[in-house]
Amino acid sequence: MPRIHQLPPLVVSKIAAGEVIERPASVVKELLENAVDAGSRRIDVEIEQGGAELIRVVDDGCGIDADDLPLAFASHATSKLQTADDLFRIGTLGFRGEALNSVGGVAQVALQSRPPEQGCGAQITCHGGELGPVRPWNGSPGTRVEVRHLFFNTPVRRKFLRTHATEFGHISEAFTRVALAHARPAFDATPGAKPAKGLHLTLRHNNKLVYEVPASMALLDRIGVFFGREVSQSLYAIQARRGDAALTGYVADPSCERGTTKMQYLFLNGRWIRDRSVGHALQEAYRGLLMTGRYAVAFLFLDLPPDQVDVNVHPTKAEVRFRDSQSLHHLVFTTVRDRLRAENLTARLQVPSTIRPDGEIVPDRAPLFDRPEPLPLSSEPWALTPDAPPHPTLPFAPPASAPAPLPPVVAHAPPVSDAHQPPPLPVLPSLPASNKVIQLYDAYLVMETEKGMLVIDQHALHERILFEQLKARLRNGTLESQRLLIPEPVDLTAEQAARTLEAREELAELGLGVDDFGGGTVLVTSYPSLLSRRSPATILKAVVDHLVSQDRPPSREVLFNDLLSLMACHAAVRAGDRLTPEQIAALIEQRHLVDDTHHCPHGRPTALLFSKHDLDRQFRRI
Ligand code: ADP
Ligand code: MG
């Protein structure tokens, strides 16, 4: 029988190192954080061979007392924490006292340091956990740490290292995070005071300077250095406060979207972190402006009193626990959403070429329409002619005051055999100047407005209108559902069935009734009337796909939004549906009734505006 024994300290530190030191970039991160905690104004990082051979970090911070040098490599040895209570008011990046111990356990480290107030410094080495003697060192004030041959004594780990370029990429990312977190503050606290300086940082790889970020370089310019002008020039500044929490930073125009969340930087009290809830709030704020699967670019800086957050929940402190996660979610969501709304964002169209009089198409260096005008805000009246009479009998009444009954034909559409037959739109009593709207390719509506020529995607617009109306109906509990005489069994995986049944109440509110049949089978008992052209199984599967694709059960709001957009998409007219003049007019008339007519619920633009000014200019009239 195997006997229990206490592991020797060397083995313990190797195990701990496994958690903290995953690759060269982890070492760089820890050393940078130590240098920041030491109050440095300048940090120089030198890397050789992707960090596998050498990582050197030199700072001008407070230094380490000669007597403390051996302790710096001890496990759980730190100068940043005294009592357990301090854990809940952490003001430094480090506090676990494990980084140097871990690095020292898996590399050959030389630590040289001199506190500025002392005439001479001292040095020590730690090779695979073995400490050398403390010797005098005659260097400049600050600390210099050299890490050579990382994982020299853990060959398996070393084998896991990727190419130098890849490892350097990770290092570069760690460096970027520190450089962004410690830029000169955009707004100086006391007016008239000397402007606060940021951190001066350099990064070299194989003796080549890769980045140099001077202390005076502001955040926006730093973003430009690391991500290019394409990003830094499409940012909108944000600044908000809620109680003790402050949020500053930048969010990018939706046109700057990415395929991953990697460019969503979040910093909490100077520390880069990941946070699902904040990420979710950000993504929600862009709802309707980005296609599914596309992510916003953002640089968010949260400042909270240290006792509002527990940073001691993750070995590398990349995740934290907020006391009041909900109010942070709200802060981020409302701040970003309001900022984007203030920009009145619309799709930006760039026409790549011009047709010359001789018929030849020439690429245009300057975009034909550099920036289409913002569409009129939804609050503005949006009729075909400015003095068009109001239509009190309009079947789609404004949702805010009195929830509109849905156009009856759409709401009660019986199953239609020909799926391509467009659901009829309501007929309007009278039509002003509708000859100014034409349908092209059975997909687009082109109309004249005071501001210019508007091209509308008929499906996207109708979908948006239906979506807003469905939302209003849901709020008022008037969403209709169709009961199935014989409940339809749908076979799902165990996880899918569990997720579906968890969301049973919300689904019922949307008119989708589900019951447990056991063994992964779910019974559909009713479904939303608007979706009557789809089979109950198809509806349920679409819902299930959505539920399971989320990491965690979606919030009620997200679930409702997604399912309503599914319904709206299904019920709306499609590209390829020829519309009657009455239907066209009805669509145009509804346009001002909805909150955000610029984008369909899936994020595609619903309309593009070619301003009159641009048309005149392109035809050389002005
Ligand atoms: P932690 O940062 O969690 O305290 P570390 O193992 O990273 O633990 O460092 C141990 C201690 O060594 C720190 O608490 C600090 O006192 C000292 N130290 C490490 N690096 C530096 C540095 N660059 N400048 C000054 N002191 C340092
Ligand atoms: Mg540390």
C-alpha cells in the first residue's frame, strides 16, 4: 500500500510553478508586475530566443534590501501583505509571494538589486530552487532580474514551448497589457498640477528594439503603437462613474469589429483581467451593431475601492470576484450603449470605384461617399412628405404608448404551403407621394429623403419593426401562442434537454411550451403563433442550439432578445418578395416607430444613406 509522505520543498515549488509559470510570457508578466509594484518609472525588458534562453527585466524602482534577497525566493514570502485582512484591500499587483519562488524553481535566476537610498546593492542567484550566496553588487538603483534557460530542469515543460516567434508573441501581449494599464492618465486629477507621467517601457527581442513607449505617451497613442492607427482612430472615449466605481477608456466603432474577444481589454485597478460579466455587458451594448460571432474592440479601465473586489481567486490573478457584479454590468452596458447611441451609428458605405464617362470603371482612392450621413434619429418624424397627415388607423401603432396589435394577417398566419409567399403587410388608408419609393431586385427599397437617397433592405427593416413590436407585446403579455393538440416529442441530448427545461418558464412566456418526457426527450406543447410556418421541432431545435452554445445559461433578457429576433426574422418579408405599393408604403411608414431602425436584430444594416451633397459632388454639380 503506498504510504503518505510530505513532499520535499523543491517538488512543492515545481508544482506551484506549474500553476503560475506556464511559459516565458508568464515570467515576463510576473517580473513586470513586481517592477510596477516597486514604483518604477522605467522598465526595460530584453528577451532572447522567445524567452527560452533569456528574460531580463531591469527597473528603477524601490529595490530590495540585501538581507531580504534570499527571502524573495522563498515560498509565500512577500512585502506586500501583512495580515489576512489585507487580502481584501490589495493595492498592489502581487501579494502571493510565489512568483520568484516559482521562477527560481524552474530556471537559472540572477537577482540584483539596490534600493536608491543605499550606496551599494547586492545580488543572489537561484538555480532550480538552489540559492547562491548574497554578494555585493555595484549597479544603479532599482532591480534587475535575469532568467536563463527556463524549464531547464523540467524537460517536459520545455518541450511544450512553441516556436520562438509564438512565445515572443505571448510575451508581447503581456508587455502590451502593462503598457496600456500604466499610460499617462488622460485626465489629470488636479488642474494646474504637473501632468502625471506614465510608465516608460521598452521591449527588445534578440537585441532588436520591438517597442518603446515613452512615459509621456498617452493611452490612445499607446493603442496606436500596439494595434495600429486603424484601431486607434476608430475609438470613442468613455467616462462614467457609479457610486465608488469609475469606468474610463475607449470603445471602437462597430466597423472595427473582430472575430474574437481578444481585443476586448479590461483593466481593474491597473491589473489586466478577464471577466465574463463585463464582457457580456460590452457585447450587449453592441447588440444590433455587430453580426453574430463578431466582437467589439474595447479598452475598458475600471477603478474600484480594493475592498469591492476579491483578487485572490485565481493563481495568476487573471480573474477576480466582484462584490457587486450586477451594478458593474449595468455601468459598462449603459455607458457603452449610450456612447454608441450618441454617435448615431449607421452602416458606413464605401463605394470602391467610379464609372468614367467612357464607361471604364476606375478604382477610386478616396471613397465615393466618405461617410454617409447619420440617419435621422428615431424620434424625428419620418414620413414620406413632411406634411403627411398622421394615420390614426395605422395597424402598427407606436409601441410605447399603446402596444400595437400585430398586423392580423401576420399574427394569425395559417401554415402556408408556399413558403415564399410574402406575408401581406397592412394596407394604409391613403398614400402620400409613394412614387418616390421604388423596389429594386425585390429586395431593396430606394427612396428620396431630404438628406439624400436612402437604400433600405426590406427584410432587415421589416424584421426590425416586427422585433420591436414583439418586444412590446411580450412586455404586455399579449404574445400569442398556439397549443398543439398532440404534444410533439423532440429527442435531445441530456445536456440540451436539461438546458431547455431550465429555461422552461422563460420559454413559456414566449409562447413556447415544453415538458419533460424523460430520457432526453422534450415535449413541445405550444409554440408562438408567429412561427406557425415552422414545425415545432425546428423551432425547439433552434432554441436549443442557442441555449447550448452559451457558456452559461443566458440571462432572461438575452434569451428573450434572441428568440424574438428569431421570430421576427422568420415572419418578416424576405429578399425576393415582390411588394405591392401599399406594402412598401406601410413598411416605410413604420420605420419611425422603432427604436433602432439602423440595424436588424442580427446586426446587418437596414438602410444606407447616400447624401444629396455627395451625389451632387460626385456628379460635379458642386
Ligand atoms: P509578490 O509580488 O507576490 O510579493 P514575488 O515572488 O513576485 O511575490 O516577489 C517577492 C518579493 O520580492 C516582493 O514582495 C517584493 O518585496 C520583492 N521584489 C520582487 N521583485 C522586485 C522588484 N523588481 N523591485 C523590488 N522588490 C521586488
Ligand atoms: Mg510578484
